[in-house]
Amino acid sequence: MATATEGYVEAQTGRLKAEMQAQVIEAIQQSDRARFRETMWLAALMLASVASAAGLVIAVLR
């Protein structure tokens, strides 16, 4: 069960990373510096949050 959950968490982390990368690319293409900085902070915070949650879930399941 832990393996399936770990796989799910990894899949969700990958999906969120791809979404954040797409937003960063869009911000760069629009040459909107303020939006780019905001998107970078949001991406960093979301990835840190997902990584923390994933670590917590995996730690609890083990």
C-alpha cells in the first residue's frame, strides 16, 4: 500500500512541477517581470509544500 501511495505522490508532484514550469514559461514569453517573479515564488512555495507533504505521507506510511 505504501508503494502505491508513494507512486501517487510522485505522480502528483510531477504533475504540479509540470504545471508550474508551464506557468513560468508563459510568464517569460509575456515579458511580464512582476508576474514572472510572482510565479517563481508561487512555484517554489508549491513545490516545497508538495515535497513536505509527500515526505510526511511516506514517513507516516512506513
